[in-house]
Amino acid sequence: MLGSHQSDGEGEAQVSRTDGARGEATRLIHAGRATAAASPVRTVAPTLQRGSTLLLPRSRDLYREDIPTYGMNSLAVHDALKAALGDLEGADHVELFSSGLAACTGAILCVVEAGDEILIVESVYGPTRRFCDRFLTRMGVTTRRFTPKASPDEVAAMIGPRTRLLVLESPGSLTFDMLDVAALARVARARGVLTMMDNTWAAGLIFKPLDHGVDLSVQALTKYVCGHSDVFLGSVAARDRAVALKLANFVRDTGASTSPDDVFQALRGLRTLKPRIERHGQNGLIVARWLQTRREVKRVLHPALPDDPGHGLWARDYAGACGLFGLVLEPASDSAVEAFLDRLKLFGLGFSWGGYESLAIPCDPQLRRTPAAQDLGGPLIRLHVGLEDPQDLINDLEQGFAALAAAPP
Ligand SMILES: *Cc1c(COP(=O)(O)O)cnc(C)c1O
């Protein structure tokens, strides 16, 4: 083996040398392959294996049900991430998906049947809503929406004989409305209806849906768990055996598959999730409180602020905040809002969030697509506050406000 530091003729180097009598094509295929004594040194992270085919010692092992026989979602690194997420979520069963959206749609699809109806909160992640409107409608599943302001009793009154699933997200995408998740899960369960929650904002860390009676806890690992804006991945966690079985069968039947490289990155991100999210939350609140003092800002949408309408629920249920929140500007023209955003240098203009860096987007184009969007009384901006020094972020926003003031009305 060229470049091998081994000189004692052990391990893989010996395999290629003793096989030297074989043809070159054979040697190209069989030299330097994984051996049973896989990892000669012990690293901190689990060994990253890439594999579709798994080689089994005996032919009768090929059809065993109790061991992995195929590489799809069942390499050591998949098991390691599922175990770590199971611990985080307090779940007995976790499945991985290739994106957060695939996890949201998988969690819905694994439990619905043609003829069913689902109830979703209007403030749920936009692409999930679009999936319900387009795809589920074709599959014969009806979607009815309720506003995040609806009381649990009002939601309970919407439940009918065909209702199968309640779909929640708190705080809601873009508008940051808080839900009484425990009360909603309770009224659903009392009527035999399952509950699914998109918990990406809390990253499985600052809110634990399964502890509050939710059946399917979903998150886009793309955001805080991976944490570096370079991987797509999602997860669904469940505690109930029957639900877990439906979820596992769905993944198996549809071939939902995740790359070991991506899974490795998620596991790496998970190790620093807690200190990162704590810092995102602290920095976010520093910036949010400063924004509240600005005359250009009508309202800051952040449930950890005491005057936020969702603060009571947040204080009761949440162990902290992340760095994502909204701000409503005083009425301003589209071009003034563009001037504000385009002046920002530290806040990148881009979708997604949960990475180490700060981001900003205007939300009004998305809100206009939402029929029941509430009138916030001014343009809505979403900020993701990263791990930069908060004073630098404040200075950046101050420059943005200068551009806003200078823009033609
Ligand atoms: C980003 C996001 C998703 C989707 O995650 P992707 O990995 O981008 O598909 C789902 N839900 C919420 C709340 C999100 O913010």
C-alpha cells in the first residue's frame, strides 16, 4: 500500500501484497478494502463508513431481520445520530429524512389515509402548507386550517369523525405566534386524533414536544443541529409504539434515505448544540431589546420579550430562546425596506437559519401568499441573530436604518 506508515506487514498492506499474483482488475477491486478489524485507532467521533452493500459473514445472515443487512439508514453513524436524538427528544424511536421538509411531510404521510382530514395551524412552515394543499388533496386527504389564536376548545370543536391529525408549530413560522401545545395535544388525544409538531425553533432542546403529549416531534436538523448552513437533514421522533411502527414502515416503504456524510455532520453539530443555541438566544435578545427602542420599529415578534402576546406560554413551557425572531417596521415603502436590507453587511440576505451567521429576509412576499395572514401594520422582517458580537450586529442594523431614512418615500 503506497504511503502506508505500516512497516510490519500487518493489516491491509499485507492483503494487497499477498494478493499480488492476481490480475490488476481483481486487485483494483479487492485491495485496501475494509477489514473486520475496521478501525485500528480510536477516534472521538464514531467511524464514518459509507456503504450501500453490507457484507455478511454467512449466507443465512442475509435474510435476518434482527441485524442490518443493507446500508440504507442503518450504518453505525445513523444509529449514533438516532440514539443521540432519541436522548434529546426523550423518544424511543427516531427516523431520519433527507431534509426538514421531507421529515414534515413524512410525519404526516405515515399516519394519514385517503378520506382522512387533517387540521393545521395557519402559521405552520409555508412549504408544509403547500404540501397539504397540493399533494394531500390529490391523495384524497382534506386539510382544514385554524388560526394560532384559536383556543384549544375552538380547535376541539373542529375535530370530526374523519380528523386524523393535528399539525402544530410553535412559535409559528414568520409570525412567531405561540400555541398551548399541551392543551391542544390533550383535546386531540381525547378524541383519538394524533398530534404532530414542527419543533425546529426549539431544536429539540428548549421545548420537548413528546413530554407535552405530542405524538410526532419533527425538526429540520438543517437548522440548529447541523448548525453550519451546509447540510440538509430532518428527523421525526415518536414514543408510542404504534406510531413508531407506522413511521418506520413509511421510511422503509418509500426508500427515504440519508447520506452517512450528512448524518456525520449532524452528529458533529449536535455536540455543541446547547452552548450555541444559548448564545444565539442571548445575542438575539440583546438585538431584539435594542430594536424595541428604535422609532422605525413598530413591534418585535419574540416570545421571550415580556410584552409579547405569547410570553406567558413561552415562560411556562420553554427553557430558552433561539436567535430567530421577527420585527415589524413602521409603515414604509417597498423600496425603503429594500434600502434597509441591502445596506446590511453582517446580516446576509438568504433563506434558512440556525447556522453560526446572521441572516435577514423580508417576509411580506410570503405573507401575501398566506390567505389568512394577519395584518401586522407594517413590513415584516425576519432576523436570524448569529454568533457574531451583538454590538457589531446592532451597528450593522443602525446603518440599515440610516439607509431606510434616506430612501425616497
Ligand atoms: C427550514 C424549515 C423546515 C424545512 O427544512 P429543510 O431542511 O430546509 O427542508 C421545516 N420547518 C421549519 C420550521 C423550518 O424553518
